[in-house]
Amino acid sequence: MKRVRAALFALALTALAGAQIPVMPPPAPGPQIGQRAPAFTLAGLRGGHVALARFRGKVVLLDFWATWCEPCRQEIPKLIALQREFGGRGFTVLGVALDDGGAPVVRPVARRLGISYPIAIGTIPVAAAYGGMEGLPTAFLLGRDGRVRQIYYGVQRQAELRQAIRAALAR
């Protein structure tokens, strides 16, 4: 019996060694500064759908985040303040939550943090279109024409964001 098990084990190892294991291709590079941001329509946190095209003509800070991401949660009060400061001048923050659990996971966190800007529930294809999100938070500042003006990786200083938003609004 031991010889049979050993033979089966050796056969299994041999089969595995030659097996083709599917590997996900690396994500396509996301949009670069000056390029048009990839279009998307996603489920909205408050129901309905959120289409990026709906915000054409506004300056948009497209913020990819997740509820489990501590730096993301730390940055949210800054984003709320920017929305409050510039929201009436043609600017909006648009959050894209990348949580596996979707709206049921995001909704209570958004409520607890007092998020006042629109939130869409992200998908793998949308994250891939924006470069795969190797780290969170990742944000794209879009001009009124829908083109990427700045890309931010990690938590940003509010003064830097404010300055970039003012410059985008002035164009």
C-alpha cells in the first residue's frame, strides 16, 4: 500500500510540474496626465448608477479607497472638507469604494464617517482600467474636460490638493 501511495504521489507531482497554471496578466497602465480618464458606470452607494460622464464639465477628484484601508479612512475628513469648500464652484469628490462586500460593507462606514460626496461601488475592471490600484488611496484629479491633471498615490496634504483644485477650477 505504501508503494501505491508513493507512486500516486510521484505521479501527482509530475502532473503538477507540467500543468499550466493560469496567471492573471498584469493590469494595463492607467491613464497618464493629459489623457482622458476611462469612462465607467458603477452602482451607486445610495442606489442607482454613477457614471463618470455625468460629471463632465466639473473638476473631479476621483478617489479609489476601501473601508479596510486605514490611510483611506484618515483622508476622508480632508476630502469632505474639500467637497464643502469647492463643491459650489464646479468641483466634486467622487469616491470609488473597492470593498469585496460592496454596498452593505461600505454604507455603514460612509454613514459613520459622514461622507457627503457621491460614492460608487468599484469593480475589478474599473480598477484595472485605472492601473490596477497597487496601493490605496489612489486619486486622479480630472479637469472639466475629463482629462487627468494629477495622480496621487497615498495620503496627500490638504494644502497640495487645495492648490491643484484651485488651478483646475481656474482653467
